Amino acid sequence: MSTPPAGTTLIDPETISYFYDEEADGFGEPASAAEAPRKPGMMVSAGVIGLGFLVLVVSLLGMPLSGAWTPFLLSFGLLSAGTISYVWFTYKDTVPGIKHDGVMFGNTTHRGAIAWALGIALTGFYVVLYWWPEYLARTIMLVEPLSQALAGQPANQWFLYGFLYTMAVVLFGFRMFMRYRHNRYHIIRTISVMFFQLVLAFVLPQFLRALNEPEFYFSYFWPLKYDYLFPGTVDYLVNSPGALGSFMVFWGVICSFIATPVLTYFYGKRWYCSWVCGCGGLAETLGDPWRHLTPKSTVSWKIERAIIYAVLLLIILTTAVLWVSSTSQGALSAISAPLKQWYGFYIGAVFAGVIGVGFYPVLGNRVWCRFGCPMAAVLGIIQRFFSRFRITTNGGQCMSCGNCTTYCEMGIDVRAYAERGENIVRSSCVGCGVCSAVCPRGVLKLENGRSHGDRYPGSDKPLGAFSTAISKGARVYGDRDGYV
Amino acid sequence: MHTVIVGNGVTGVTAATRLRQLQPDWKITLVSGESAYHYSRPALMYIFMGHMTYEATKPFEDRFWRDQRLDLVRDWVTGIDIEDKQLVLHRSGRLPYDRLLIATGAKSNKFGWPGQDLEGVQGLYNLKDLRQLYENAERTSHAVIVGGGLIGIELAEMLHSRHIHVTFLIREASYWCNILPIEESGMINRLIEEQGIGLIRETNLKEIVDDGSGRVEAVVTEFDDRIDCQLVGLTPGVSPNTDLVKSTPIETGRGVLVDNSFRTNIPDIYAAGDCAEIVSRNGGRNLIQQVWYTGKKQGKVAGEVLAGEDTAYNPGIWYNSAKFFDLEYQTYGMILSTPQPGEHHLYWEHPSHRHAVRVVGTDGCIKAFNFMGIRARHEVCERWIAERRSVEYVLGHLEEANFDPEFFVRHETEIVRSLKEQLA
């Protein structure tokens, strides 16, 4: 038997000469890739947006604002028209399909200077909005005519916030239409979030104000809208003139305790998180360019579970303490008031607003929904153990490319399941459907099955699976620790 | 027991993880010169297009390898000392093994074209090629791709995504029509041209022209047409990478010759995946399979054999999938480009040319499917083929096979009507 002497080179010397440290040096942004041709329509649209900004700045700095329509219509009209036409000209001549070219190279989309600047600007806006609204006085004046028209009352900072929020959902919803025009799931759920934001979370509450009824948001429930079941809010609603206030309390209780479990059982958490919720609505529209930024590591998953369930416990505790305090003539009032204030400040304002939206361009579009939202925590527990919803994996077609994991805004390692041919049943999944859309091999499908018992081994015994999960953390089906 | 696996592609890694499941205490080492960690080869294109980072193409977190005690060695294997049971490594000396799995994958074909070794001429198979493509693309405004397979169209899509003008030179009359029936192939021609990519058919490459500095400046076709370009992608398929074993006593044919348990002619040396050629036991054709899922499936069986189990590879019912620009393709069962004797082909195509279904029967029983722009359930299609369901039954239940996302427009009514007419 012939044996090559030590060190004999059998393989191509050119191959051996290859050494590149792909871990350290990677495959990043191309040094000088050819720019996408800028179409004239896009240039004109950018000009219109710039003009809108100019009008906005001039109005805010120099003009006497007396609740007139002109500066409002001119500034926001130009901004909106420019954005819509920019998106239109960007996508209209492209072939329908996934539009992720260059996402990882983009300054805006991959934590470049623009992303940081946007993050700081958004964060700054929230800080001013919550704690120094006096600096927004002139901006609030700008939207005064709309507030008068809808509510018959002066605008305040929350009206301004609602208006800008709704505008973002609608404009960037249009961007979703253009990007996903080959995919009816995305078109329909985008219409849904636009509708709920525009009608239930913006126009209707203003009409209620016009009618001297309580300003109520029918698309938000406890524990996300935590104060809706606080004794103070309930008293206020029940004691407001007419029956509508009492109906609002009834609606809130029904939605939190009956509609939520029932709808989640049939359709999964998505019926709320990516179809109805305003936070979800903004994340799925304005936040879409940053959906890939959420971390995917097992460590981030552990942090997620620790924080989100802590917030859930905290709001349950706060609510309970407030009720005890209010029904027992002030017992516990020493802790109930600070607790309420603390939750409102740190969770309601700092976490959900400043970090949740302000950090979109840096941490991804679902920071609040993934790590903080107590409503998502409740929906997640129901989805994980007591729901028919699952993401089905199509046999052996997965080739582990990782597009699904990359574009999962909730940081789920979808690929880890798909490549093993397992269904994805995870509490955090909001059912946005992007994993299915980006999969180049047709492997993933969001489905409402005929029962909850065929989703994974043991799912016919949800209580057992639930108790296992509680006693052993998530070391049950679907934990990446168990992948071999 | 120390098992060494050469190659950290899908076959090597699947074998390693399977072996770890079965033999929790054995020492297992994976050697690769290409990358420190396993990554998904089909995702190379998404790195280049900016859809994904390199980091994201790794199916396992780095800590996985430590947790599973799978030792990783970053080095090239340059020789095998069969008598002493040692591998010769390029930089780090010798590595003894008790059992050895060769999973070295495949190599891009080169057909001896004049100029094929010029700068700016390359294939696309591994990270080295991707590095080269990064550099070559920087100076390219026009690229020519020669060879019309799956890698060719991926390369076209990659370069197109960076706004490089692409000309696609294929030998065949229509894209990939040596594999796909002419109708499906025609849909893809249309897509290629819709993207603004030049498709030149039935044309062979004659030579690649040097610009005087050892770099490509043009290609010349067999009809003496000259196409100026700064990059040439050569993608005429791949062959088993047998470099490592060529001058050893390990027998090779086109690939490393193995039995259906991946044993080579040398005891304790195995080979699986793209580099392996499975010798037919009944005098039929030897089997070389070079797609992702067969690499994974072979790796699983190889891991079991390495662990000492008596397992044999069963190829099962063929399936595959691909995406041509935005058009998804799935196939279940084997369909050749032209109907074989006894086969009956039924075909429906949507007027938009974005959806099509082909149903192939033999003797009235279902044999295979092609789906273009429609997702189909693997489990259902495979079961129908395995159970030899009648074509009538399949048409009557076609909607059960649909795997499109919710709210997608369904075409079953038209498909079934059209296919039934053809059947009658």
C-alpha cells in the first residue's frame, strides 16, 4: 500500500493559499458598489419632501400660528405627498418580489450614521413629548385646526402625537403595499393595522371628545393599556354621564378576559399584535426597514423571557394593589400610588415609548413588543400552549439559509426549527408572516389548524406542557439547547 | 475513539451531530480550511446581495460546537497517511484518526477554455469565490456568465442586484432545458429578460480575452461575437472534489467510490455528500447527488454508520426546490426535460406566466410534480407518489397539496379543469 510521505501536498496549492478570516473581517458592505439609478420621479418627490420640511420649519419658527389650515395643510400635505410619490417611483417599475437588496449595506438600515441620527431624533422627540411638552407648543398649534375640526377642542401634545403616529402608519403602510404587492397576506394585514390606527385609535377618540364623551381607544386593552382597568379610570368611566362610559368598561373587560383568549385560541397572537394593535401597527409599517436588527441569540431570548414576564407580574401586582387600596379605604395606599407612578413612568413612558420606538433604527422595530409588552406576554402564553396557530415547516425543503431568522422581528431563530422539519410554536411570534414571505424554498406557512393538539409532540396536553415550561424554564419542545 | 471529518459543509456537520447523538463520549473533530464555522452554502448569494450578514448564514451559534464537544480545526488537509491513520495538515502537522469521513464537497467545472485562469474569471461555490466576487465586482460594469444552471442564474441575480449589467451565455436553446421541460424553462427565460439581463442561447464560449495585464477584457463566442466585460462567471456545473484522495489507494471514479453505507475500499475511511459516488449494487448507474438535502440526508446516514450502526442510504423519492429571481420552483418525484416512454404529462400555466403546475403520470399513477410560483406540501406530494395514487385522485385532491400563504389567490379550479381536459 503506497503512503504519501509526510507533508506531501495532494490538493491544489491555490486552494491551500486561501486563508481569509471571515469571522473577523466578514463580508460587509461593498467598497464602491454601483449606485441604484435614481429615477427623476424619486428626485422630484425628494424635492417635495424637502419643501414640506421647509414649510414646516418656517411655520414653526417664523409665522404667527392662529389655528389656520394653510400652514398645516401645506407642510404635512407636502410631506405626505412627497413620501407617497417617492415610494411609488421607487417601486413601481420593479418586479414584484422580496426587496431586501442592500439591506445589510444600508447606512439607514444597518446601524450607520443615519440610523443613529434617526434613533437620537426619535428618542429626543419622545423625551420632549413626555416631559417637556411646552417646547412643542408651536407644533401643537400647527395641528390645532385638525383638532378643532375633529374634536371641537384645542389640540394638546397627545393629539399631536396621535396625528404623527397615524400619519406614519398610513404613509409607511403604503410603502408596505408597494413592497409586498405580490403577497396578499401582507396587503390585507397592512390594511387592517392602518384601519385600526386611523379609525379606532385616532378619529373615533376625537369624535368622542367632540361629543363630550371620554376619550377612549377601543383597540387597546389592559394590560397594554394598563390604566383601563385601574380603579380610577373605571370610576371615571362609570360615573361619566350617559351609558357609553359604562359600555367602555364592559368593552375593556370583555376584550381583556374573553375576546383575547378566544381569538388567540383560534388565530394565535397575531390577531392582535400584527393586525389590530397600534404599537404593532407602527412596528409593521414605519418599523419595517429595521425588522432584522433584533438580536437572535439564545442569550437575547433568555433576557426576553426574564423581562417580559417580570413586566407582566408587575402590572398584575400594580392593578391588584390599586384595587385593594381603593376598596379598603386606603389600605396599601402607601405603596399603590408610588407603584402606579413608577410603572407609568418607567414602563409606560420610558420603555414603551422612548426605547420601544426611539430605538427602532438601532435595536429593531419590536423592542417593546418583544421584551416589554405585558399584553404580548399574556397572548404569548395562550399562543404557546392553548392555540391552534402554528407556523408549519414544509418537509425537507429547508436549506438553512437563514433568511427567516434574519428577518424575524421577534428574534426567533426560525431556521433552527425549519431545518429540523419542526413546526414553529413560540410564544413571542406575532404572526407577521415575513419568514414565510422571505423563504426562498417555500418552507414556511402560517396556519390555524383544526386543533391545538397537533402542533408539536405533547401539545395535546397543554397544561402538562405549561407546567413543564414553568418548572424547567423553556427547556421543552423548541428550545435550541436541545437541538442535537 | 476519535472520528475526524474532513469538510464542515452540510454533510460533514450533519454526520458529526448525528454521531454525537449516538456516541456521546467519542472524540469528534471537524477539519475545514474554508471557514472557522459551518455556514449555509446556499446562502452565499444573500451575503453578496446584502440580504444577510455572513454571521447570519451560520445555522448554529458558535457556542454550539463547544457545548456539543465537536472540535473544530481550521486548516487544509493536504494528505492522508493511511498506514498510520493520520491526516497531514497544511499548517498544524498531523492529526491521528480512528475513523475518517471525507466530506470535501464539490468543485466548479472548468472545461479548458482559453483564458479561463485570467483575473476576473471565476466560479461561485465557496467563501473564496465570494471574496473574489467582492473584489471583481468592484471594477465591473458588465459581466458575462457562461453556463446556465442554478449557480449561473444565482450569480446573474447577485450581480444584477448591484446594478451590474449581465449577459448570460447558455449552450442550450432555453434556460436549464436539459433539466426542466421546455414550458417551465420558457417561464424562466421570460423572467431573465424581464430583469434586463441579456440571454444569449445556443452559443458556446470560444475564448476569454486578456487585456494585456492578465485580466479579462472580453469574451468571444463560437460565432466570433465579442462581448466586452470585466467579469466572467463560469458556472457549467460542479464535480466531486476528489483532490485529497486522487493519489491514495482510496478508489475513485468520478467521485470517491463508496457502498450504500458510505464505506470506501479502505477500512475506517468513509466518504459522503457531493464528493461521493455511490456504487450501484445491481449494475445500474452509480449515484452522485449534489444538492443540499441529499448532502444532509447522506450525512445523517454516514453519522450512523460511523457510530457503528448498520444503516444503509435510501435515496427515497426525489425532491428539490429553487428560486429563479422571484419565481419559486418545487419538484417532487423525478421529471426529466422530455416525457419518457409511458409517461403522461399534464401541464397548466397561468396567463401571467408566474404560476404553473406539471403533473406526470405513468400507467395512470402519479409519478411526479413540478410547481412554479405555487408552493406545495412535500409530505402530501411524497405520500401520493409513494402510495401510487391515481392521477384522477390527485387532481380531485390537489388543493390538499397547496402550501401557499393565507389569502393567496388559489388556482386549483382552473388547474384541475385544464388538466382534466388534457387527461380526457
